Amino acid sequence: MNLFADALTWLGDPSHWSGRTGIAQRAAQHLGVTAGALAIAATLALPTGILVGHTRRGRSLVVAISGAARAVPTLGLLTLAALALGIGLQAPVLALVVLAVPSLLAGAYAGVESVDPVTVDAARAVGMSEFQIITRVELPLAAPVVVGGLRAATLQVVATATLAAYVSDTGLGRYLFTGLRSRDYPQMLAGALLVAALALLLEAVLARLQQLATRATTSTPRHGAPARLAASLEGHA
Amino acid sequence: MTWLLLNWPQALQLAWTHVLLSVPAITISVLVAVPLGRLAHRYPRPGGALLSAASLLYAIPSLPLLIIIPVVLGIPLRSSATMVVALSVYGVALLVRSAADAFGAVDARVRLAATAIGFSPWALFWRVELPLATPVLLAGVRVVVVSTVGLATIGALVGIPSLGSLFTDGFQRGIAGEVITGIVATVALALALDGACALTGRALTPWTRSARSEHAGRHTGPVAA
């Protein structure tokens, strides 16, 4: 337990917070890599998922692809990509995108698919175009599940962004690997606590966001299904 | 491929080590999460808090957890016990919600009927609720199996041997074949254990199969049959 006190002392030292390798800078890098990977993954996964959910076609293919992607160990993908692309940010971002796609995809298609077909038909009957149906009916109703997918993906990515430090000089993971190499346990533990705190903070923010999205769509108890589906999407592979 | 041909005894050894990390962790997860899930279903108020705590636990990144666990438990960092504990923590966090859902999916009328014909709470759990919860439970266990096998590779970063050692070693020495072998072996191991789980599940729930093949509709368990 003495180690915890040492780690807190390490964290309390102001010289560890500023500068190019300071905690503030590292945390910003960590969040930057996370946001970048999520943005790329969302650009790929959300339109695909929404299309699959809207047309109800290609579902089994999507399930098979995300299942396979989930089974691939991220560390393996990361090291392989680093060998191919060299040291730097490309390899971690690529590995994190592969990690984030299944959750985002699942959230998008499950959310859109869960919209009552009667509602969609009603929208069609009043003369909405397919594009209007997607943007004005299906997406608003699917929001809690889609945000649930985003929440799961974000957690996975922010946690795994720690590994980026293994192949590049980025993120809070750096403290873990530096501490590990020099057997500096307080620094290692401090890094571990920082990553855990950042992940829990993001989790709290996203849980709140999901709550807001759920409240916006569930004005009546009849629509309990999306919330439950959203809850079932939590967790990561 | 060449790497594998020259080094297959080492790869096989690491695969076995990997199994020895994953299987105990999966077993512990099931043994802990199923009773907890049952309690969470029975007592929704503390149960809800328990489920939220579990999902928070799951939010803790794996590499930091591997460093925190030895400090808290006072065990060596590079021991397989550290890895088994970490994997069990994630397994329980993942499984407790599906366990609660699984018991929630048991028809309340079946429970009442069993109580009415004289099942004790203990017998009710073992002979009615647990069998009926098995299909949903099994789906949860299969997710845990795949994620546990994948996560066990992270241990290589702190020096706990597993198939993940092929990633770190291959990366440091620049042998892509070694890393690819590691990825393929990890995925194959995950699929093999997942398949074993699915087969065990089929053997444990023969009624779901017969109901499907006879198109008998919604007979969901031995009590209904």
C-alpha cells in the first residue's frame, strides 16, 4: 500500500505535469489518438450500420465481420501494423479503428433495426423520402442505442490507446512502459491510475449522454426497448 | 510460415500456457458471476448498483489493472496469478449482467408453479431456474471466453508469458511471421474454446434442440415439456 502513497507523491509533483512529456501533454495526446481513431471508425461504421439497419440487408455479413474483428487481439494487430508501417502514430490508430468498428457498427444497425416498422411505414405513407425517413425518424429513435455503441467503442479505444505508447511516443501509456523498463513502480502505478481515471471520466460523461438521448426518445414507457438494447451493448471485447 | 515451421514447439508451449491462464479465469468468472447475477435479479435495488459497479470495473483499462492488482494483493507482478485475477475481474464484470438477464428471462409462472408443487428454494435454483437460464447464460459465457483469450495476450507487455509473447518478441526482433502466428493462434484458440462452450451448452440443454427440430414452438424448458 506504500506504493500507492509513492504514486500519489509522484502525481503531486508539479514538475511531472508540465513540459513536452508532462501529464497534461500526455493526456492531450491520449485523448487526441482516441478521438482520431473514433472519428475514422465512425466515418466507416455509422453509415454502413445505418444502411444495414434501414434496408435490413447484409446483417449476417456485418455480424460475421464484427465477430471476427472482436476475436483479433489488438496487441497483435498493433505490433504487426507497426512492423509494416514503422514506428509512429499510424499503427496505433489503425489498430484502434479496427477495435472501435464492431461496437459502432452493432450500435448503428441494432438501433435503426429496433425502430418499429409500423412507424417507418407511417413515415413513408405521409410522403417522406427514404433519406428523410433515415434522418428524421429512424436516427432520432435509434439515438440511445447508437450512443450506446459509441460509449462502448470509446471505452475500448481510450483503454487500449495505452498500448499506443508501446510503438510510439504518445499518450499516458508512456509512463507505464517507462516505469516498467526502469522498474520505477510509483511512476508505473501513477500512469495506471491516470489512465483508469481518464477512462472512468469518459464513461461517466458518455453514460450521461446516453441517458439524455434515452430521455429524448422515451417520453412514454412504451418505448422501453431501445434503452434495454442500449444497456445490452455495454462492455467491450 | 517459415517461422512457425522452425519454432512450433515454442508456439505450442505458449498456447498451452495461454490455456492455463484463460480456462481458470473463465471458470472463476462463471462461479462468481452466476450467484451474483442471481442475487442481483432477486434484489433489484442493490443489484442495480452491483451491475453499475461491474460495468465501471470493466471500464478500467487492462494494462493499468495488471499493475494495480499486484500492489493491492501483494503478489509478484510477473506471476500468472496476476493475470488470472485480472482476467477474472473482467470476466465477472462482463458476465454478471448477462447472468442477471438470464435469470430475469425465466418465466415467473414457471417459478411459481415449481414452488407450488413443493420445490425448496435450493431445489428451485438448481433444478428449475439454472437449467432455464442456461441458454442466455451460455451466450454470455461465450462472449467472456472470446474476450478472455484475447485479453490474456496483454500480459506479455509486463512479462507474463502467453501467445502474446509472440507479439512482443516478434515486434522487438522484427519478425512479422512470429506476430502473424500469434494472431492466428490466439483467434484459433478463442474459436476452439468458444466451440467447446457451444457444444457443452447443447449437451446441457437438449430441450432447446428438440423443440427447434420439431418446430414445437416456445417450449423453453424441461418444466414446459
